[in-house]
Amino acid sequence: MTYVEMVFPFFLFAEGMSLPLSVAQRLKRNPSLSSLLAHVMVHILGLIVLGEILANAEKADHARMGMSGSTWGLLALICAALYLSVYGESKRAKTYSRVLRTVGLAGVILLLVVFRRTSTNGHVARLDFSYPEILGLI
């Protein structure tokens, strides 16, 4: 067994140890179960979108989009980071947070709409959802 084969079990261990702690902290801030579930769903969707960005960036068609796949991927990841980031609690930070999260979400949506690739039969296609290990890229 090599050290690489130990990464996943240690990751699962760390995940298992941190999950109850993070859920407890979240419920202390807001005891609503529906708020917790909404928070979890946003993060699950965020991971799936990040995985799709990473899985599709190399398939982008520069001629059809007007930008390279690397540029598209970088912009999409920056916008996703703006949306998923945690900002401060001050009144000023909340205003910045709202603006940056809105810009980030709008940017991700726009970049996902703009994405074009050439399919195997030569036609224009959109995102490819066939990659089975999307979350493995993250």
C-alpha cells in the first residue's frame, strides 16, 4: 500500500469527524432545519457545477465561444468562488457579499449558457454531463 491509497480513507475520516461539528455550529446560528437543508443543497449544487466546469473546460470550442476553454474555465471558477465564498458579518460586508454573490451567480449562469463544444458527429453541443466522476475532479 502506498501513501496515495491512504488519502481517500483519511479524507472520509476527516469528513466524518467534521460533519457533526459543522452541522451543530450551523444549527447554533440558525436552529431551522429547513435553513440547514437549503444550505446543504446549495453546496451540493455548487460542487456539481464546479465539477461540470472542470470536466467541460477542455472540451470548449474556441471558434464557437470566442474564448478558449482555459479562459472559460477560469472565469467560471472565479464566478463560482465569488458566489460560494463566505464574507464578513458587518453591515458593509453584507452589502459587498450580496453584490459579489449576485455577480458570481450571474457570471456562472452566463458562462454556462455561453458554453459550446463540438460533438463527436460535428454538431454544436452544450455541456457534456456524461463524465461519471464529476466530483472526483474536485
